[in-house]
Amino acid sequence: MSEATSVETMRRIIRQALASMEEHADELGRLDAAAGDGDHGITMVRGMKAAVAVLDANAPDAGALLSRGALAFSDAAGGASGALYGMLFATAGRQLGAGPYATADVAAAMRAGCDVVMRLGKAQPGDKTLLDALEPFLVALDAAADRPLPVAWRTALPAAQAGTAATAGMVASCGRSATLGERSLGHRDPGAVSLTYLLEAVDKVIGEAESDR
Ligand SMILES: [Mg+2]
């Protein structure tokens, strides 16, 4: 894949991510309202709009574009989820850089972002955060690392979806819902849900690119 193709693919991914957040904003808000302030949908849309707004700037490679979008997202979204998402994708973008973009490289970049979220966000899988979608996704992506990226990504998606479903049975111990702990029981974590929608947005773009060939 040429660098120009990769940059264009990343642009399409970020635009698709905004479209997905707009489509699901009400649902994310309702989930957040169960144990938080109900702003998660609004926050994600505001952040993704800021990420889309920096797309026209010249980016040397797809990783740089992702990092730049992540920082714009973080500034605009604010709050805990803005910071966590910002850390995740800014770190992943920096590690991804100019590629190569084989499955193992993308998985390693996402893993680096995940590690930063765990360390700086002081969260672990089981705490009812986006990590409950991300961690199982990355384990599944690693397991498919010898397959082409669009195939591996699609193969790993059910792990994120199952991880997200499982958050309904968890009590938040950190992150946005921690102060309302027990009230979060029975509701999926909005961060895990939004992350899964973002992973699905990536699949939609790279899956289509694959079938175009
Ligand atoms: Mg909130």
C-alpha cells in the first residue's frame, strides 16, 4: 500500500468514525446517563468533529494523521473519555508512523496505546471502561496477526463486542462512572460501546477498500 493510499484510508476512517458517533450519539448519552452525566454521545461527536477538522492539513503519513486527530479530539472532547481516547490514538499513531501497516504493526501500535491508557488512566480490564472492549480485541487481533489486516480486524471484532456486552455485569471502579459505582450495574459501559463503534467504523472502511481490489 502506498503512503498516499494509507493517508487517504486514514482520512476515510476518521470521517466514518464521526458518522458513527453521530449515528449513535443518543444511545451513548443514554448509557452514560445511567451512572454519569449523560454527555458521552455529545462529547464523542464534538471530539470527532475536531479530528475531522484537522484532516485537511498535510500529514506526511497515516500515523501522523491519527496522532494529530487524536490530539484535536482530546482538546475538544475534554473530560476523562477525551483524555483516554486522546492517549490511546495519539500513542498508536506515533508508533504506527509511516508504516509498514501489516497486521502485526497495527496490532503493536494499538497495544502501545492500550498500555498508556492502563498506566496513565490507572485502569485495568474488568474496571468497566473502554479497556473491556479494547483488551480482548487486541488479543484476538494478535492471534490473527499472520492474516491480512482487513481479515484480521474483522475476525477480532466479535471479541470487542463480547467484551462490551460483558460490561453490563460489571460495577465501575474507576473512570467516569466510578463515583456512582453500583448504579452502573446492568448497563454497558458507554466507553466500551463507543470504542466498539469506532473499531466497527475502521472495519467498514478497510473492509470496503479490500473488496474494491
Ligand atoms: Mg459523561
